[in-house]
Amino acid sequence: QVQLVESGGGLVQTGGSLRLSCAVSGRTATSYAMGWFRQAPGKEREFVAALIWSAGSTYYSDSVKGRFTIYRDNAKNTVNLQMNSLKPEDTAVYYCAASWTSGIYPRNAHVYDYWGQGTQVTVSS
């Protein structure tokens, strides 16, 4: 049973920072891709960032590029999202996702096999 567990969400002021972490368990083979998505109230889930594990390639949405960094911790089998210069519009529930299918388009939520339960990020103005 694969499990993804996010942590690190919370309340922060505009301009502040948070680091989200996603721990993967239940499958020995390393996933092909890990992604972070977010969903704000009344809006659709949107892509934030993704990492192709083997290549180390990273992808970001235009709205977070330059402010967020996705990176892996091989020893802990986690994928982290460092979020800097946070804005009120970053407020959302953040989800991590994993795919074991190679060659996927990592910005597409539908290609991911497993999802975490989400963690709330609130940025106050």
C-alpha cells in the first residue's frame, strides 16, 4: 500500500517562507516523478512543481518559478517544496503526487498514480 504523507503547511505572513515535505512509503522502487499541486477554495487543482527522480529534472508553474524550489532527499525518500516570498494567492491546500510510469507529462495531474491527503498553506496579507 503506497502512502504519501505531506507535512510542513501552516500560516505565514506575506513574504515569508515555508517548506513542505512529502514522505513516500510502501513501494521499494523509486517513483519516476513526484509532483506538487494545489487547490484553492472554488478553484481547480493546479500544477505547482514536479521532479523527475532519475534525471533530477524540475518543472515549475509560471506563478511560482523563482520563488519555489522542489528537491529530493534520497536518504529520507522525501520530496520537498521550499516556498519563499509567499503571497496571499499562494493560499491553498497543497498535495503531493507520485507516478511510477516513465515518460509522463509531469504537469498533468491525471498521470499521477498516488496522492497525499494535502496540507493547508495560508498566507496572510
